Amino acid sequence: MSLILQLDLVKYKCQCGLFVNSDQLYMCKSCFVPLCATCSFDQVYVSFCTTCFENITTTEAKDNLGGCSKCFKCPICDMKLTLVSFPGPHGEQQRVVCSNCRYTHLIYGLMDENDDHYQGYKVPKTVCKDFFANLTSRVALLHKFDKEEKAHREELAVRTNRKRKSNVPTEKYNLTPAYVLRKTAMEYPPEIEVLSYLEEEELNEEQILEPVGKDSYLEIHYEDRMELPIVEPYKPLPLKSNLLKRIQRRCACNANLIYGDYNPGSINYRVKTFAMYFVPQLRLSQPCNLIKDVPQSAFFYLYNFSLYPMKIVLKPIKMDDFKYVDCQTGTIETTIAYSKDEDSVEHYRNVAAIKQHEPEISNVLFKTDHSIAIQLQVTARAQQEDNFLLLQIDYECVDTGPYMTETSRTIVGDNKTASFEILVNLGKSTLNEETANDANTEKLNLLKQSYD
């Protein structure tokens, strides 16, 4: 993540090539490869929703195409949206709410414009108008289906409780079966139709009992049956396959995400928690006010929430596309301590230089107990809304420190290394050169205030 309500500024690259947010990042503890929800779907044995990653039944997955019945994607943080009904001025109305970022579709003016409560609200400009139109129509359709299903249930309940009443009086002497038998006996039987068969010649007994020659058929012995797989090779099937997903899944390694290996309450919490603790998080200090062809500084925080120090190598990747900025900073190699290691903490190495507005040449500004602040020199190539920076991070888990537990030692192993790419959105770029110095001064003041 990078900023509140702007979680899509820093994205991590999955093994399939898709960049996802850090709050949607999953990770295998064996191969240390970051995975998105789609790639994790092929490595989990149980059925679950691709949006909220919660377990669902097979019947619900078939009806909703692999998702929950009450699950939508939030346009801000890509988390789960829930449907809430509330009384409105024109009757009962529905609203979609996100429990993570408190997003509602009231922000985008999807409610009735004639309502007095929302008349003075100015609807902001949004690019994905079709998405919200489809979302509104789908919510209305779900509400319609709920009403029809409720009416159908009430109708069935009335039909089952009602007794069948007829105008025929009840029988007193139980003579109806005898009357029916006598009536059927007095009816004339139906006429039997004469069936005409085609005249065909009968088979001769000599043709039936004629012996068959050796050349007319192939004798199959036991040895031939044993050699059949060698002549026609085939793929042997497993002797026991409880779930079809075990055959159809595409796995990056042999260690799959098994439901029993994690918290029995929810797999969503355990897999994401592992990715949060064992992947260094890169956060943007403040959106950059980039200026075309003017070198500027971009400040980042790099956090380590694990129980062991990490050796990190941060390297910018040069791209020829105009939407990517040009980074003049070289490779950064440093070590981030963990929060309980007090001996390796380097307290505010360059804070004095920051207060004097004369930062040192070093790209690592200062270090805390489990984070560092780094500075990168970037230059925008064109005037546009979004400017991206592509970084490659290689980190190595160091098995040292007195706070290492047996669980963390088994996970770390012999200095396990991992590498992946990070895509950072630095914001828009302008042509005004007067605000370049003011922007750098404002960023340095923010860093100064945060560590005073």
C-alpha cells in the first residue's frame, strides 16, 4: 500500500505478469513467490470466492461462476462489497458498502437525483461509468429476484396448508370402489389390431453353425493384454482422486496451499498474513509533483515486519516507454533490521542533514528499528496524468538474532532469497518549473515533522 484510499499506487508483480496491490497479495511459504487471487485459486484444494478468498460450497460456486452471491469488487481497494438495504424517501433502497475503505456508491451519485438530501452534492468525474451502471443494474436485478422468490415461497406455503375441497359429498358407505369395478367390467374390450410382418427368409441352420476360420478373427491371449500399454502408451490415472481440482490445477511448486496447513477459521487471514510478514513493503511517502525534463527526488519507506533482518537490493529497471520515468539512481544495497533487534538499529543517520535541507549524497536517508527511508532521483519524460517507476527488489532472509522462533527458522531455512518487480505510480507531471524547488522542500519538511 502507499496512501489511504490510494492503495493502487504501489503494485507487486505476480508470476502470471499481473500487477496487484499489496493487500491482495498471497504468497507460498515454500517457493517465496507472490501470487494474485487467480493464481492462488489453482493451488487451493477447497472452493472459495475469487474476490474475497472465503470458502464457499460447490453448489454456490457453480451458481455464481466461482464467486459468492453477495460479493463485488470495490473500485478503490478491490476488497469485498456488501449489499445493504435501507429505507429511503421513495421506498426501500439498496446501497453497496465497502468495509475496508468505507466506500459507498452514494459518492458517485448513483442514488435518486430528486432526493432533497443529495440535490446539492456535486458528482465527481469518473472514468468507469459503465462499471457503475452495470453494478446498479445488477443490484436492482438481485433485489427483483429476492422479491419474486419471497412471493413464490409465500404462495407455496399457502398451497401446502390449504386442504382440497370438492363439491362431491363425502361417501358414507364406501361403495365407490365397487361401482368403479362394475363400470369397467361392463365396458366393451378394445379391438385387437392385426399386425402385418414383412416376409423375410428364415436363416439356414448351416449358416448359423458354420465354423469360423482362423484368419477371420484375432485371438487375444493374456500376454497380449499385458503388452498392450507398451504398444499403445497412455497416461495412468491416480487410484484415488477426491477432488477434480487436484488434477486440473496449475502449480508453481509442489507445496500447494492446503486448507489444513493454515487457520481452520479462514484461509484468507493466514495466507495474506504470511505475505505481509515475509515480503518487504514499499510505501510512497507523498505523491510527487513531477515536472517534465526536471530531475526531482522521490521519497519511499521500506518496511520489514518479519522476525529476522533482511538484506535488500533495490534496482531500478529502465523502460523505453514514455509512461515510465527515467531514474538516475543506481542500485541500492542495504540491510533492514527487525523490530526487536535493538543492537542493529541506526538511529536517524541523516536527520541533521534533512533539517538543514542539505541531504547527503547517500540514497538511504535514515533507518529505524524495522524501516528505512530512501531517496530516488527521477525525471518525467512527458506531460501526462500517470508516471510509473519499475523497480526490482531482491531480498534475502538472514537467520540471525535471539528472537528467531522454531517456526520462523523452518520457514527461512538456509538464507532463502526471493525476487520480484514493483510498479509505482508517481502521479502526474506538468510543465511548470517554478514549483520544483517548493515540492522538494515540502517533502523534506514532511520527513522532518514525522521524526521530530
